[in-house]
Amino acid sequence: MAPNRFEHSEKSFDFLSAGAFDPLGNAILLLGGSKKGDDQWYRKNLSKADKLYEEHLEALKLERKI
């Protein structure tokens, strides 16, 4: 995970994201949010991202894709 910066109409926006590649090679954006004023974003959200990824893998297994 890494901070990302987007610019729009002369304004820039910083946000943090959690993403991964699944076993099929698909990129997945698991979480995203503003880091403004929140130095603990990673700490608070890594376990949430892990849980979402596990749920995605379970769905792929149910669909017999992996």
C-alpha cells in the first residue's frame, strides 16, 4: 500500500488505499480513504483489508474459479 495523489481543478487530494492481486491476476481495491488528519489510517484499516480479501477469495472458491 502506498499514498496516492490525484489532482483535479488545481486541487490535489491525498488518500491511502489498500489493494491486492487475486490468484486470477485481477487487481482489487479493498479500501480507500482520506489520510488528512489521520496518522493511524494504516493501523486501523489493514485488518479490515485482510478480511475483505479473505471474503473475496472465499467467493472465488464458491464460484469454483480457484
